[in-house]
Amino acid sequence: MLVVLDTNVVYQALRSRKGASFFILSLVREAQIALALSIQVFNEYQKVLTRPSSLQDLKLTKTDIDKVLRFIAYIGKPYTTYFQFRPNLQDESDNVFIELPLTSNSNYLITNNVKNFSVKSDLKFDDLNIITPADFVRLWRKEHES
């Protein structure tokens, strides 16, 4: 299974060592699911996670975040997006999280902000499954732990 993680999922996984986001990052770490990655998405992770306010909130150092980012870069399956569906979403920075799952043919885009990808969106993609971390974990457990 191939997934794309919105930055808020990675952030939440680092903020709390429990919960759905942490469980999903653990599945990635254990190679039970694969993480699709593009340069644009990686740059968004880096930009958000290394902000001084993020470092303070996460109670991590820049060195800690660099280790996490190196891990993500190492395990992520790289994809290059050659097209851009713009304008599409209200928040321009969210567009990369639409392009990557379409390019990589990912099974899911996992985000805490599902509405950001559906409200006032110009484009609709029937094959793009956008799901919250909690809903993904419920689905995962139903399919793999029953």
C-alpha cells in the first residue's frame, strides 16, 4: 500500500508518541506501508518542521528534525511531478499534496484537514482517496489485524 502523508500528520506523529498519526508513521518505519515522496512534499515537511515555533512545540532540536527528514528521504519512494493542477485549492501549499498521490497512484492521501482538499476545489478526482489518520487506522486494523 502506498500513501502520501500531509505535513500535519508527520507533525502530529512527532508531537505525540501515541495516536493515529504516530501509528501511521510506525507503519511506514516498519515497511508495512510505503510512503510516496516528491521534492516539493519533502521541502514542505522541512519548511514546517524546522520552524523555530515547530521545534519549540515539538520539543526537538534541528538535529533531531534533520534525522527524521533523512529517514523520510531514505524510506520514501521518490516521484517527480511533471504537471501542476493550478489553481486548485485555497491554500497553494496544499496543491503538492494533490499532485503527488495522482502521480504516484497512491492508495491514500492521509491528512487531518480533509476539508482543505474538498472545499472550493476546482478539480475533482474520483480515484483520489483522502482520509483522516483515525479513519486510516480503523481501516488498516480492520483489514490487517482482524
